[in-house]
Amino acid sequence: MSTNRTAERDAIQAAMQRLLAGTPTRSTGALTVIQLAAEAGVKRWVLTHKHPDLRKEFEEARESVNGIPAAFQTLQAKVDDLEAAHHRLRQHNSELTERNEIYAQVIHALTTDLANLRATHPLPPNVHRLTAGEATPLA
């Protein structure tokens, strides 16, 4: 194996380790073949045509970590938990909104019934209605 080919392989393997560890130095850190080539400082075709075994090894390693570098897996777990909590809160909010609509309908129906009762059944002459803010002293 030529020295140039050995140097390329060493650079690619080191780049794989950095990307999978979440510590990129020359790329965005995304677990893609293009970013692996950028991280290794080689052209993409060098990686895909001259070193397909390393490309395949990288893709298998990427699948084993679900496409998320080890350094970011705890953050992804937190994101997943927050998304689940967000979903539960949205569902709870929908239930409360529906319940409020039902309460509003019941209040409207009771108010209408009360108004009808007051209109059809006047108060006896010895009873008078208190207005808002009016209070009678207790003796």
C-alpha cells in the first residue's frame, strides 16, 4: 500500500472517530459521507471510490448510533422527552378547551332558563330582588 493511500486511510479513520464522538474539527459534524470526507480533508470521490470499505464502516457505525454522535445522544434523549411532554400538554390543553366550551354552553342554557323563569314567574309582593352591591345589615 502506498504512503499516500495509508495517509488517506489514517485521516479517514481519525475523522470517523471525531465525527462519531461529536468532536469535529473541519466539518459541520453531521454524520454524512460528505462531512466525513471534509473532516478527513479528502475529496468525496477518494472516500467513495478508493476506500469504499471505510465508507461502509462509517455508514454502519452511523446506523448503530441512529445517526447521532455519542456526544449528542443525551441531548437527543432530552429532546425526545420534551417532545413527548409537549404532546401530552397539547392533548391536555385540547381537553380543557373542549371542557370550557361545554361549560360555556351549560352556563348559557342556565342563564336563558333563569331569564325565562323570571319573565314568566314574577316575585311575590313580599320579596324583592337585591341589586349588585346592595347588602342588608344583619341584626
